[in-house]
Amino acid sequence: MMAWTDRHCRYLHRLCAPQAKLFTEMITTGALLHGSREALLAADPSEHPVGVQLGGCDPREMAIAAKIAETAGFDEINLNVGCPSPRVQRGSFGVCLMRQPGLVADLVSAMRDSVDIPVSVKCRLGVDADDSTDFLETFIGTVANAGCRQFYVHARKALLNGISPAQNRAIPPLQPERVYALKAKFPELQIWLNGGIDETPSAIAHLQHVDGIMIGRQAYQRPLFLNGLAVELDGSSQRTPWDIMADYSVYIERELGKGTRLHDMTRHCLGLFSGITGARAFRRTLSDSKNLKRNDPVLLQRAIVELSKAA
């Protein structure tokens, strides 16, 4: 998720779920080839297993970008063929590529020839009127023939006729049963379900039909949800938000010593205490732009003290 799942966010999520697979925000090939690679691919060793999600449509550039990411230590290359944003449409990549399965296959082949780590694809059920079962199965089959063995499928199609990315996460109906059917059609592939997973019971129910689940905004808005899943699915230890915040505070202080801005880290933990008395005061304190600019860790301690008093 662009501008969301940066390295600080991933560090927090790792504290919640020790064994979950994490992903970077989507990075375009142009940004990686011509921008600050060190900043874009920065990661803490604790994040592993962690994959890098790339966006692009040129096989040569994708191959180079994949190799850069592999050299940086990432465990998987994920090609985003699901993003419907106007910016992505103008660049002729993201979900637009679902209409060009041959090109996606070429992108996968180029990356697989360039790296030794797995190359996966994230997609949707379809695009606009191109959302039939035949359309989806042709796309998956064509890309699988290029060597892709893992697909993360957002269980709704994309609408590109003027609605926003946020509306594309709500207006097209979720159809998880179609992802179940995809797994039945391609039992040899790893098929993971994405979209609308916001409760532990439903997550567990989905896993009766697919190989895995991918969580996006729910994990960001309620990081503790990840810990609940980790307890149920991985046997991880149950953690309180206080435990997680204590560990994250140590990380924040360490990063402040390196010159990282306080706001770049605290913005990711605003939902950690969701549902707990005092959470609003916690968020308000950590959203004060004037105090955040001072980069003073005392602000974080003040927010925690206020929360503790209220709770």
C-alpha cells in the first residue's frame, strides 16, 4: 500500500505477527531505477520474510528492478497487477495489465530469469466488463505458464470508469467464492485471498478453501488484529497493545538517534489501541504537528501516560 507500509510500519507489524509474510509498499520500476534505492528498499533484518512489491510494464526494467531488490535481501518479488489508481492507469501498469496476460507473462519470465527468489503476482478478478470466469482463468493460466506459482487475488474486480481507488475497495462486490473456484481449477498453484478480511473467524473460514490470506488496510488500521491472527494460525504468543508499544518505543528512540522523523514512525501506531478507553487522546497527542516537529520522544511517553490514565 503506497505511502503506508514503509519500513517503520513493517517493523510494527512484525512485532504483532512474528511469522507473517510482510510486503513493501508498491514501488514503481521508474522510482527504483532512477530514485533513491537505499531509501526505497530500506528494511530491518527482523522483517524477514519480506517481499518487495513492484509496479511496471517493461520486461527489461522489471528484470533490473527485481535483481536490485534481490541484492538488497528481499525474499520475494511481487508484481502488482491489481492497483486501479489513475496514476497507475496513466503508466499502463497495475490492474490495466490484466487485459494483457501475454505481457504479464513476459514480465514474470524476465524477472524469473533475473533472480533466484520467487516471483509472484497480485491481481483482481477482472477489469470493468472483462470479469468473466474465462477471462480470469485465461489470465492465471497464461501467467502460470511463464513460471509464476503464487497469486494473491483481491476478490473483487476493478472499475476504471472514473471511480477512485477508495471506491474500488468498496463498490465492486467481494466474491471470495470465485477465488475458491480458482484454487479448485488450479490446485497446483498457491492461491491467496485478499480483500475484506476483517475478522479472525472469517479469515480462518477462508483458509479452508485457499492457501493463504493477504491482509491490507485492516492490519494497518488495527495492528492488534494481526496478533490475533498470529495466535490462531501460527501459535504465536498473544500480546497486549502495551507490550507492542513498549517494543516499538525502543525502536522509535533508536531511529530518532539516526535522524528519522518522529511523525514517520508514530503515524503507524495510531490504531494500535483502537477500542480502548483513552485511544482518542493517544491519537490526538501523536497527531499534533507542532509538537511532532520537535522530534522529542517525550511526546510519545506523554501520549502513553495519558492513555494509561484514561484506561
